[in-house]
Amino acid sequence: MPDNKKRDFLSINAADATVMKVQKFLAGGIAPRPIALVSTIAADGTGNLSPFSYFNTFGANPPMVGFSALRRVRDGSTKDTLNNVQATRECVIHAVSYAMVQQTSLSSTEYDSSVDEFQKSGFTAVNSDVVKPKRVLESPFHMECIVKQIIPLGNDGGSGNLVLCEVVKFHIDKSIFNSDVIEPQLIDLVGRNSANYYTRASGTAVFEVEKPRAKKGIGVDQLPSEIRNSHILSANNLGQLGNIENLPTETEIKHFLDTFEDNNASESISEDCKYFTIFRAALSFVNSDSNKVDELIETAAQIALENKDTDFAIKALCAGINLIRQKAE
């Protein structure tokens, strides 16, 4: 496995750090975090809107989501959202897309409790079907919620209050669906990082990781040592290879090599496929430079893995191992 760079850790007991430092550590190290734009209503009917990045989902049956409303660090007082859900036990939680992130940030301003953040932020309020708090039209994803439980996590400044909510109705913009899946490129969400930083969860920031197979992968520990000790393949690459169900057989490896050594068959392989070209180049060094063979094949395998061609990658790597071992004999 590739050597990790030596890390120089700053080790701090949580109890010895100030609340502000702890909050900065959490915000920077646990990121990006999904943002809940929470609409509530006070006992007197005043609307309230505020974003929370300590937020996630916790089950589908029943559908449960939760966010944590922190006490103010300066004096330990509670904010309007927490006061409202304690009084009414209802809220609407909205996803925050890139198109509305600036307005969402504005809604986090600590206006007086008599001020309606819908008006200050410029969001469009629409009626909910089940609960009293209004919905934010600009958001592509709404959840009308009943507050099931509020768990105080402390009584001092910076302490959280975990608000657990059951979703009773969803409102989802049809335009963000593709084959019954909410597509990240279409919903275009943003996540919260540290300080003033956010992450836009679309474009090149979105990538796929294949889930472990129904049949268990062989694991990194079962890969040949030459692959595990590669100085080119990354830890992520090894994780991809460890997800295969079986190493290729000698027959499969031979057939793979024959495809490249047969000039006629080789010509039928796509000329614009970079990792095929690199593998061909590696074969030309078999009788002269084993290190070059190893380097080129591992490079080809890495590019193949980037292109989700795990089958090529593992066969190329195993073929390279066989060729180098045979040469050494």
C-alpha cells in the first residue's frame, strides 16, 4: 500500500479548548454539512426562517430528520427557532440550492424575534398542507415536519438541542428528477464548511463510488503483494481493486495478453483509449526493463480505474506480475 505522508498532529483535549475553538474544529473537520433551512412559527403567529448545518436524516420508516439548534455562545440563550418548535412542535425543513445560498445566509441574521425573515431575505412564502409554518418557494425540496422530540445536549453557550422531526409531507420540484432519482446536478445543493466557506455539490465536485458488491469483494489484503506495495496506485485505487469478487485466472490473464500480442486483434482495440496505449507500450519493455514495465502497467491500471474499467486494471496488473516473474526466472 502507498506510504502516507507523515502527519504532524495537533492534539488537544476538548475540555481544554475554548468553545469557539471547538466549534471551529467541528465546523472544519466535519464538512461539508448539508444545510437545513428551517421555517417555524411563533405562538403569536410570527414567521421565522433560519439555516442550520448541524443537520441530517436518521431513518425512512418513519421518515426522520433532525437538526441541532445551538445556544448562543456568548450568553447561553436560545434562538427563535428552538423557542418556536418547543411551543408549536411543527416546522418545515428545506434543502438549500446554489441559486438561493445568498438569501439563505441573509436569513441567518439575528433579527429581533418580531421580524419575519421571509421578508428580510426576500424568499417567497407559500402555505403548507399539513403544518402551520410557511414553505420557501425557491427551494426545490421541502419537508413538512412534526417535531417528535427535542433533546437538550447541554445548558451552556454553544450547547446543542437536537430537534428530531417526522416528515409528514414532501414537496419536490419535478425538474430535479431523472429516472426517479434526485440528480445532484439538477438539485445543485450547497454544503457548509468552516468560516465563510461553502461547497457546491454539483459539476466536477460530484463523483461516484461503487457500493460493495452483493457478493463480498476479496479485500485489499487478498491482492498480490506487488499490487499492495505499489508506489503509483493510490489507497483509493486499492480500495477499488479490493471490491472485485475474484482475481483473474491464469487462463483469463493469458487471453488478455494474447489480445494485445496479436497484432490483428490489437488493431481493433480503440486507439483513443489512453490506458490501452500505455499498456501496449509496457509490453515493448518486457525483455529490457522490468521497472519500466511495472511503472507503465500500474499507470495504465490507474487510468483504467479512473474510467471505472476495473476488469482491465486487475487483468493488466496481474499480467504484468506474471511477465516480470517469468523474466526473473
